[in-house]
Amino acid sequence: MTSRQLPLLIGVDRYVLRACGKRGIPAVLVYGSKWRDIGLPDLPDCVTPVFAEDECSPEAVLTALTRAGLAGKRFSSVTTTNEFAIVNAALLAQALGCAGLPPAVAVRFRDKFIQKHIVRTHGIPTARSVIIEDVQDDIGIELSFDAGVIKPVTGAATRQAATVRSTEDLREAVRRFRSEGGPARTFVLEEFQQGDEWLVDGVLHDGEILFSSVAEYTQPCLTTVESQAPLQMRRFDPITEAWTYRLAEPVVRAALKALGLTDGIFHMELFHQDGEVVFSECAARRGGALVHEEIECKFGVDLGEAALSLAIGEQPDAAVRQRPGFVGTTFITSPPGILFDAPSYEEVMSLPDIEYVMLAHSVGASLPSSISDTTKRVGQVMIRTETLDQFYKRSEEVLAWFADHITVVPAGLKIRELRAMQPALGHDTRLLASYRREDR
């Protein structure tokens, strides 16, 4: 192994880390405060961790590497699956003189206004959009479409996004975003896109798509958040649903070429209606949720392994070993409050057709009062069934089962209300009162 085969990983990607350990590939992992607080997963011995205050900041990463004695180290590449660190990884690769996403390309994958402008100029159908430079400015904003979607121009996970159907809706959304005091100030107003929302995940090398998988959300992400419903998605079968691949492929290829991505893992979203596919947006990284598990289960392709191969300059192994049936994920949501009890992994895995489970919260966690974006959930469950009807039926059953097996204590209860709940929580109400030895 040459000294050039040392990738610099920005942010924790457990699938890439697993691949490093499996293949004995040394790597340097720079991680930020989020993972410091959560706690790093078990790292392979070949991975060197370096803490930086902000993994999205070139200054924080470069100073952290210098303190760790790695200032003069020759890296083979700089990569990340942190959406907010994409541009930082590109700049670091340029500064360190190694392989990585060109900064100009990284910008196209982060800024949704720039991305759609480039795609549209290449003749690919996509929504019209207008930039709102600063929502804190008191400016006259008009809705120039029949309906629109407003969201941060470099946002993710449908966070701070809203459907607007009138100018007053638009101004009310802006007022709400101002009052929330979030970090985003530059927003984009896009034309509302009708139809089913699809997602495409794949592997790209030397400008060639080595593998891609088309999937669908049960309902569009923004609709899911606005209706406070659990997010659900499932993979299309390339044999029984080959028509979805025929429709998606030309748009996927054209969009990736227009945006300038030649090597990497990508996650693209499209809208489909009446046989027409429209580009929505694309990320130069692996998709979130259980995208990795779904693809590994259905197609036998390891996106973490593919990403590591790309990071060390090798052609990824994207050979498909397809399984029949339908594979998808459902998010597990819960009422707000304090998580008091939750089922074990073993209990969940004992349910029919469950292939994978990830529980996102520990007992004692404070659960939010609403679903603010597509990352909010108590857990995720991946399901594989023989038929599509079985998949949706099993998803409903899993949600109902969780509702019966999870205990959440509502926040802000009065003492008498907490006392009344004790028997249901398995506690003796006498613990809340005084008593004498003779009372026993």
C-alpha cells in the first residue's frame, strides 16, 4: 500500500468506516462537535480520529490536523457524506493537493437555485425558481407561480420549508422563518411540482453510472412534514417495474453531466406525473435514512465500500446481486414528551418481514412536539415482502405495534397527573407517599 492511499474523511460515515476496517485501509477521520456529543461508533484500528470544533469549516479542520501532527500528510482524497460539509471537503482537497470534488461542482450541489438554473439551461425540465437574498430584509415579496415552495437555498431534510399558494402565504412563511431565528437567511422560492416524488441513488465513476436504484416516497417529503406523517419509501424493482428506470435514467444521466459530477455516490430526487419525469434536486453524497441498507438488501451493493474505493482511486465493485420482492423503510414516530420505555432490537426484529431496525433515541430522551423535518423519528424499520400490498400492510402493522409498545411521558405534567400514571408505568404509587412500618 502506498502512502497516497490515505483518504481524509470529513464527518462520520459508519458504512465507509466499516469498509476501512474490513479491507484494512488506513484513513484519517475528522469529526465535529455533534459526534463528540453523540459519541463516536467503534472505530477500526486503521482509522485515526481527529476532533475539530466544526467539520464544515476549513479553518477548524486545518488547525485540528496541524495540532494532530498531520499538517504535512499526503492524503489520497477528501470526501464527506455530511451535506453541509460538501464545499468544505472540496476546498480542503484543493488546498491539500489531492483528489476531491472541484469547488465549483460542489457549489452546484449545495445551492438549490444555482443547481436548478444549470439544469434548466441544459434543457432538463425542472421548476422555475426565484432567489430571496435575505428573509430578514423588509422587502415586497410576490408569488409569481400558481403555487410555490420556499426553503433555504442550501438547506436539507425539508427543514424550514413550506408550501405557499398565495402572496399572503409566502409573506406569512417569511415572518415565521424570521421569528424562528434559524441560521438560514437566503431562501429560494420554487414553482410547486406536482406528482409522485422519486429518489435515485447510485455510483458514478469516470462519468459512467455503474449502478443506480430508483425508489419512491409514499408521499412527497414536504407533504409528509406538513401533515406530520411518518416518512415512508420503497425501492422499485428493475424487472417488474422496469418502466420507472426507463423514465428516470435519461434525466439522471443528463442532470449529472450538466452539474459536472464524474465520480462519487449521488442521491437525486425527481417528480413523476403522467409519464413525465422532472428534475427536483441532487446531492453529491449517499442518501440518508436507510438508503444504504435498502440497496444492500435489494441489490447486494455496498455504497460504503463503493465510496471507499472511489476515495483511494479504485473502480468500485457495483455488481448487482438482486433479491426478489419489495424493500422499503418506514419511520417510527411518537407523541411528544420524555421517552420512558421502548422495545428492544430483538423484539422488533422478531416481527414478520423485518430486515433491519435502527432506534434513534435512548430512554430519557426528550421527544419533540412536532415533525419539523425528515430527520425526526424515534426509529426506522426496513421491511422486505413478496408483494407491494404486503409491504404497505406490514408498514401499517409495524406502526401500530410500536404505538402499543412505546411509552412516552408527556412533558409538563402536574404531580397529581404523574402520580396517576405510575401504575401504567409499572411503579408503586406508594413510593410517592409517606407510610409507617406498621402499614406494610
